[in-house]
Amino acid sequence: MGLTSVGLGSGLDINGIVSALVNSEQAPKVAQFDAKEGTINSEISALGFLKSALSEFQDSLSFLSKADSFDSQVVKLSKSTYLSSTVTNDAVSGSYSIAVEELAQSQKVGSLAVSDVKAPLAEGSLNFAVDGDSFDIAVSDEDTLQTLVTKINAAKDNVGVTATIVNSDDGAKLVLTSNKTGTANNITVSATDAGAGTVLADTFAMTELQPAKDSIIYVDGLKLTSSSNTIEGAIDGVTLNLKEADIDKLTTLTVSKNTSSIKTGIQAFVDAFNSMSETIASLTSYNPDTQEAGALQGDSLPRSIQSQLRNVISSSFSTSNGNLSLASIGITTTRSGTLEIDDDILSAALESNVSGIKEMFTTEGTGAATKLDGYLDAYVATGSIIDSRDTSLDSSLVRLTEQREAFASKMAAFQARLYTQYNYMDLIVGQLSTQSSDLQSRLDSLPGLVSKND
């Protein structure tokens, strides 16, 4: 490279000339690289949007591809005053009349009233039994009613008794409550004094403060007694949670198919399909006014995806109740290619043929949801068609970077060569200029010659 921007011998702007020549050679190629890189990055981004849209649509198929989604049952009560209920998919659709005669409750028993809960008792032991199980508490001569409350509640082998101190006009009592309701869970307390006295036996001669009760209900006139207020098995698949009792008040319980959840799943499917369709339309569009094309305009990949999915959506599916299609249950395709739902038709179809709709969506390999899911896997799963395209485009970017680097090296060599050539030219011109000046000086010094400047 020249030491100055102006040639010493020629007076030429060598730096300017070299820069202009290099730029004229380099600019078109760099622009070509930039354009190609922009196109590749746009395609990578577009494939990312496409894959995301396809994945969201595939996610919407999860609910509709499961048979359990169509077996879901729902329970309704005519009133919520006397009970609440839950239902499993095993419940059979039907209506039941329920009356609650009595709620289950726990037994409570109390010790002898004492004036001072901190007064020491006597050494010995206490045995507590509930429904055939029991545990023992050792009592020291320093224990009081208050410390015994702590011992009883903290016992690791406690079989279901809770102790507390309750104060009344008669004095303080240690009150035991069975942790479980029902007559089977009555509490029995046995006290044994270690000495000759009967302090423990007298103190723990328990009196019943609240009797245990079983719950009593009538289901369609049939009586059922239970130790709990949570009743399972009265109706298959239904759990009843009793709240209040009034034998004269009937509550109607109705079990039916949960068509609401199915509708929600179908709506999510339609929304996701439409969103995916809009994404594909945007990526493949062309605007004649702006002459701008989507990144995948003219690409066969989105066309292939749409063709496969639309073929499934417009297909007829064989079920035990005859052939069904999405259109036959109210899911139709608009002119723009999106889906829409006729709620009246869908509601009627779910009411009359939910088992057929279940088959249409969920049959392994041939159902609408499972078939769509299989097609989508080919495009969005790890190692899918889109992943392969991404990998190929990434490789193109790597090759493009290598081409840029090779071209940059070529331009550096070209620039160095130009500087060498122009510096050499500058040297030659300088030498010729020096020789010319020297020759002119000698000629001017010859006798008889007059300089033209004179």
C-alpha cells in the first residue's frame, strides 16, 4: 500500500483509485451475499412460524384424540342446600331423588369436671379405644389434665382421638372427640391407677357429651346408612357430600354426558386450525400493490401440508352408528378455507350420537384427530420435514459465511495487487520525471541554446 494518498512520483490519488476499483469489484458480490443471507434468514423465520402454528394445532388435537374426553360425565343438583356431589366417568346417565334424613356426627365424651386443670393427678395409665383399635398413655404423678391433652394428641399410635380442655360452670373437663363420624367410631376410655387410690379412674369416668350418629339418606326411596357424610357407592360413580338434613326436602341429582367440555375441545380445535390457516396464508401470500411476497410464497411445503389436512377434514369416517363427517356435526369449511361451527347442529349431534362422534375423532389410525395428529408429526416432531429444511438452511448459511470469507480474502489480495501495481507505476513515473528534468537542465546549459523561458 502507498505511504500517502497522493503518488509521490505521479501525483495521482492512488488510495482513491484503488478503493474505487476494489469497491466496483466487491459491491455487487457483497450485495448478492446480503440478499441471499436475507432470503435464507427469512425462510428460517417463516419455517419457525409455520412449525409453531402447526404445533399449536396439534396441541388442540390432544383432547379430541382421547376416548376419555368423550366419556366425561357431569352431575347437576336441583338444589345445593342439602348435599354436593362429584362424578366419575363410570357413572351412568340418569336422574335420582335424594333425601337426607340425618347427618353423621362424631361422639364426644368428657372427664370429671375439675377446678384446676394444672393440679397433679395420680400415677397410672389410660387406654383409649376406637372401633377395635387402641393406644395407651402413661400418666405420671406430675401429669395434669392440661399435660395429658398434649400427650394424647401427640401420641404416635393415636387411633383417632382428639383431646381438648372445655370450661363450663361445673369446672374444666378434658373432652375427647372421635376423629371419625359414625356409631362405629365410639370412644372407650379405661383408667388404671398405679397406687391404692382411684384418682385416675374417678377423673376419667367419661360421660357422653355428644352421641355418635350415622348418616341416613334415601335414594329413590331406598334407605342407606353410612358412618360418614361423604358417601360413595350409593350411586355408581357418584360421591355424595352431605351438608344438611331434612327428610321432607328432596334433591334431584342428574348425571349426564359432559357435552360442554366436548364443545370446548371442538372450539379449541377449530380456533387452532383457523389460526394455522391464517399463518400459512400470510407466509405464502403476494401483494400486487406492494409487489411483496411472503417468505414461503410458491413453496410446495405449505401447499402439501394444507392439502393433507384439508383431505382429512373433508373426509367421511366410519363409525358403529354409520358414516360421519365434520360437516355432519356442524363443522364446515368456509370459502376462505377456515372452519366454522353451527352450534345448533353440533348440540343436536352430541345429544343424539356422542358415541359416534367419539369414534369419528378417536379411532386409532383412522379417526379424524388421530389421523391429523399423525400427519402433523411428520412436520413438527424432532427430525421432521421442517427440521430437515432448517438444517439444510443452516448449512447454507455456513457455506455463505465461508464464501464471504473466501471472497474477502480474494478482495484483500486484489487490493494488495493494485497497490503494488500503482506504486510501481508511481515509481516509474517519478523516475521518468526526474530524468526529464535532468535532461532539460543539461540542454539548457549548452552554449548557443536559449531557454524558451527566456
